[in-house]
Amino acid sequence: MSTYVLYNSLSGNGTGKTKADEIKPFLSGKELKFEDVTKIDDPKGFFAGLNPDDELYLCGGDGTLNRFINNTEGIDIVQPLYFFPTGTGNDFWNDLGKKVGDAPVQINEYIKDLPFVEVNGMKKRFINGIGYGIDGYCCEVGDQEREAGKEKIDYAGIAIKGLLFHYKPTNAEIDIDGQKLSYKKVWLAPSMNGRYYGGGMIATPEQDRLGKDRLLSLLLFHGSGKIRTLAIFPSIFKGKHVDHKKVVEVKTGHKITVTFDRPVALQIDGETVLNVTTYTAYKY
């Protein structure tokens, strides 16, 4: 039996390998083989070369998880696969009820039959959620700040400034399993597989990623002005925004299409997609 530690050398501004070393105390006594997932050009060949009793430990954040699930699409991973968080947001880890510093958790069941999103000609699996609205805007601005050399990105600060000055809400047409709805002044319209996204926001508190009904949850934050939106927004970090039922709704469905009346940025598990007018997320 071999123990493989998979890491993303590009994560954390190039600190992926150093962060992955933090798993060593949990695996003392085992001979570890470190593999950079960005260098595995043939995932099918890599997994075909493993023994069934080999162990795999994936280290990283939500972005690394997203990269892994899409690179291994169609591969039956029979080996026990564990996850150890070394990212910044760690929304998947939070959704499992875990804290940074906890022992690795086996995740084979969590990466099976994941939902898909289709946007701008792409089709990708996602593990946490699709952000659309000011959350996508925050990722767009965060990427710009990172490219400019800023190391620590304050997404909450970006959101507040966006709400007050820079981001304008859109009108939206929604299709949930064939039911068509229209909304004005939409600030957020994410489709969620888990509860958490955006580095700690509990967007859809009742969503169950392993639910047998295989439903996604769509959060709609709409119809409010800047000041009221700014007053309510911080409560999303505790999942209490859903108490404001006049401006916050959560819908569920297997197939969700959201269309805005102007292009904005969207994020898939933290990865930004620019100039999006519509997306479709589904989980059957």
C-alpha cells in the first residue's frame, strides 16, 4: 500500500507544496509520495496505475477541489480519497462541519454524481456553488487585486464598496424545472450544491449536498435598495439573511437557469467567468 499526497503547486500564490506539508503530523509513520496535480497530464493513466488499497490525500482549497473533480470526470476512484484543507476560504470543509486543523476526512461519497453548470460554452462540475451577481463581481475584483500584487484579498470589503458605489443590481429571468419567474433588482442569484460559498457565507442554510432528492438551491436576494441590502448582507455569514423574506427567497430544483439583463461576472467554486448573461445548473 502506498500513500499519495496530492497538492496544487499553483494554489496560495505558489505555496501549495509548503501547505501540503502540514498534513504530515496526521500521517506519521507512513511513507508519503507527493504528487503535484497540475503535473498529472493523464489522470486516467495515473489512477489506472494505482493499487486498490493505495491511499490518496488531496490538499488544497475549494479551487483545488474543483480542479480535481473536473480533471477526474468519468474516472471511478476506488481508492480511499481524503481531503485536507490548506486553502483560504475552505467552504467545502465548513460545510462538513469541520475546522482548520481537524484530521483529513474521506470524501469519496462527496465527489460522486456532482452537479454541472453550463456557461459561456463551458460545461463543468462544481462542488459548492455557482455565484452570480455581486458575489461574481467580488471574485472579479479580487482577481484584479491579486494580479496587481495584493496578497490578502478582503472580499467582505469589496462587497461593501460594491454595494455602496460600484455594483448595480440586474433584472433576472429564472427557470426552475420549467417554472418561469421574473425578478427586479437582483443582487445575488447563486445555485448551490452545499450551504457555504464565498469564504464563509451560508447562502442556503437548508441545502444538503448528499440529499437523496438531488436538489440544488437557488438563493434570490432581490428588490431592495443599497442601504437595506447593505444592512442585511452581513447576516449571510450566519445564514440569517433568509429571515428577511420580503427580499430573500430560496428555491429548489433539479435544473436552474438564471438570465440577467446585462452581462456580469460569475464564479464557479471561486473561479471567475467574465461577461455572463445566463447560466444553467443541474443535478439529476
